[in-house]
Amino acid sequence: MPNKVVSLEDRLPKLKEQRRKRANRRLIILLFFFFLFVCGFIYIQSPFSRVGELTIDGNYFASKEKIIKASKLTDKSIVLNLKKSSLENRILQVPEIKKVKIDMKFPNHVTIKVEEYRQIGFLYNEGQAKPLLENGHVTRITSDMTTQPGPVLKNFDKNKPLLMTIKELKTMPDEIRQLISEIIYSPKNTDPYSIIAFMNDGNEVHATLRTFAEKMNYYPDIVKQLQPEEKGIIDLEVGAFFKSYQSIKETEESGEENEN
């Protein structure tokens, strides 16, 4: 069967229609990008392109002002220019901050979510006890601080003993650490890491920082073996010995009588 011959007059309308459709598509694409450019230009020039609403979440010790200052965010910061990684690294320079996450919502809402280092006690210095964090940083006292989560550390003017104490307190179970009221650094010639821990139940513990956390795990069992009204010194430096305040008092009085 012979091939059907299509005349040029029949093909021209179809070619014109195809060219028209391609031209329309190109025009639509160009208009779309032009519209995006105009919208982007208007957005960048408008106040909506700059940080408007800034939310700080999860902070307790580090003030909102301190975090914002570290972030270097201002009402002139352009949202599209913000890099989360750089912003997070700057905020991590705040000593109270352990972790940080940045969330951005259109058009200009920035949320900074932080996780702070845990408080393990207080460090007493110059007549004031300030919160001590697990990374060794001494931070500010907050207005709504009503409880003392951890002991007050006194006489810790040396770096290594303080860091050792922090490490021991971090190792302890929370329920053991909360039994301690104060820890006094009292070095001896025979042991530069000797401490005295005053307990909330009225006893005191003599120990060394080398084994403090390990031996304090036995404290509840030791106390159970004592009479409830019997208070005294529990020596955990070498073994585990108890001497009541009453027996200490009687020994001292007996010694004074002998001297007289």
C-alpha cells in the first residue's frame, strides 16, 4: 500500500500550534520565576525577613538575655541567612548549656530549645552558696529556687578535689546524694582527699574522695543497724566503723577528769 503523502498546507497549522504551546510554556515559566523573584525581593525588604518572634525554651540557670547575647541574634538578623549549626555552636559556649536545638518557622519565628547541665549541689564561697553544675560551673541563683538538690560543698578552694567531688556525686544514685546536707573538704597529711559529709539524718560521715561514691552506697544499710535515736560518726575511710556522739562525749569527759 503506498504511503500517504501529507501536504505542507496540512502540516503548517500543527507546527504553528506546537510552537505556540512551547512559547506559552516558556512564558509561564519565566513569569513564575519572575513572580518568585519579586516575592523574594519584597520579603527581603520587608520586616518579615528579619527575626521577629524569638522563643527560648528549657533554660533555668542561663538567663534568656545570656542565651540571646551568645546567639548574636538581633531584630536585624535575616532569617534566610541564619545557619543552624553556627547558631547552635555559639549558644553552646554558654557554660550552663549542654545541648541546643534551633527550630525556625515561617515567616520569622525562631525557637531555641536548650538542655542545661544538671545541678548536683551548691558551692559555698565568700558567704554564699551558689548552684554547682555537673560540668563544674558555678551558676546564678534563680528567683524560684526553693529546694536544694544536693549538698553544700565547703572549703573547696582547690581544683582537683572539687572535680573529684563532682565526679563522685555524679556517680552516686540520686537517692543517696539527696541524703547529704554538707560536704567539708578536710585534707590530712595522710590523705589529701579526706572529707566530712554531714547527713540530713544527723550523722556525719568521714571518707576519702577516692572511694566516696562507692562506699556511700552502703550508708542506708549501715544506718538501719543503728538505733533511730543514736547519732554519731560513720568512718568509711578504710572500713566501716561507727562511734556515737554520746560515746565520744563520754570519752572526752573521762579524759578531762583524768587530767584534773
